[in-house]
Amino acid sequence: MGTLGYYIALPFIYGVSLLPFPLLYLLSDLMYIIVFRVIGYRKDVVLTNLRKSFPEKSEHEIQAIARKFQQWFCDLTLETIKTLTISPDKVRERVSLEGAEILRGYAAKGQSIIIVLGHFGNWELAGARYSAERGVPPLIVIYHPLVNEHFDRLMTRMRTRHGTGLYTMRETSRAMIRDKDELTATAFIADQTPAPERAYWTTFLNQETPVFQGTETLARKLRRPIVYIAITRPRRGHYRMEVETLVETPMDTAIGEITEIHTKRLERDIRNYPDLWLWTHRRWKHRKP
């Protein structure tokens, strides 16, 4: 979508962001019918991913998970647009944060941390909720810039308006070393797909999977604890963030150990709540060299 398309879409995007939540979810129900029942958006990708990830499940169970995921995906899309205008108070009302004392403990010691999470639950609302919490290390999210510069600026505005900082994927290592004396919580999305020849390979959801090694490399180099945040959904429109420390002293770990730990922790969440992960993502498009 070019510049003209952006300016045509912009009023619609802001209009959606201003909808009250009941109307937002009515629109989401309509979106589900059009996008998934009529158009069939990435239907084969979703079903193939689910079948390979859960070979023990029946076809009936796979189809049920797919439907729940597709409905949540529509919610996620519109909830993400909602972050353009949602207030900090409304974010606190919609997203709970358990384990904030862990984060405040690191801040009190002046200890920067690395946060790992996946494309699981609503990570965009979670970022806004984290930044609405006082007394925690300031959040910096690593992101991949969009090709369209107009939409990229819109996404940047969406993510930073609550106080979250951003590093591009390309500048992450350099920026973290540059800012090493500042108190920060740098968030890595652990289920991005790296180039296969530079990746750490492990078994994830019953499949050989490449994983970025930068998280553990930087944790070890900068001596930063690894903190995991799970984002589950108790009911529609409400999320719960749960904070836990995975690795307190990364310097004492073997090569690959941190990557295995955070990958298995995400896998546990996906197995418990399979409809809350991004199954439209072509996670297994590469083969191990």
C-alpha cells in the first residue's frame, strides 16, 4: 500500500481505535467472517502449522484450535489499532501485571534486564501496560521496521506514546552496548525467524526450529538477567501478564542453554493456550543446513 492508500486508510484506522470495546468486538466478529470464513486468509498455513505442532491431536481438535485462533487474531488486530488512542488507565483496566515486584527489585538495584516473550497473547497491549507501571526498568522493544515508511511511523507512534522506547533489529547490539550504563529492560520477541545458517537450532513444537542467539549472547556479554513475560487471556478483551526470572546469572550458563530455556518456556505457554500464538506466521519456512 502506497502513500495514497495510507492516507485513505488513516481515517478508518483512527476511527476503529476510537470505538468503545463492545463495538470493537462486534467489528472483530464481522472481520472473522470475512477474512477467515469467506476469504480463507492463510488457512493452509494455520492448519499445517497446527498439525505438525500437535501430531497427537485429532483433526477435530486441530480445527477447533484454528477457529479459536482466527477469532482471537481478529481481536488482536483491532486491539492493536486501539493502542493508538487508548488511555493508560484503560490499559491498566484491561491488562493485569503480576510479578511487578520482580521488575521493581531490579530497578531498585540499578540492574538492567533482558525480557523475552513471543508472538503470544497481545504483546502490543502488554508493552503499553508495562510502560504504565511505575518503578520498573524503562522498556525498550526491538522491532522490525515496516517497508512502508508511513505505516512504520504510525506503528512507532502507537508503540511509543505510552513511553516505550524502540531499537530496530539491525541496531540492537550496537545500541545496547552504547546504552549499557542506562537502566533498561530490552524486550526480545523470541519467535522471530532468523537466517538458518546463523541460527541456533532446537526442537520446538515437534519441529526443527532456528532461533536467534542474540538474546543469550547479549545477556552474557552485558551480564543481564533474563526475564520472561507470559501474556494470557482470562476472558475476551482482558489479558494477564505474569513475570518470572528465567536466568539470574547468564555468565554461568553454557552456550545454547539460555536459548533452550526461553524457547521451552514459550513452548509451554503455547501448549497450554494454543489459540493465543501467531499461527499465520511461517515459522518453519527454513530447513536446517
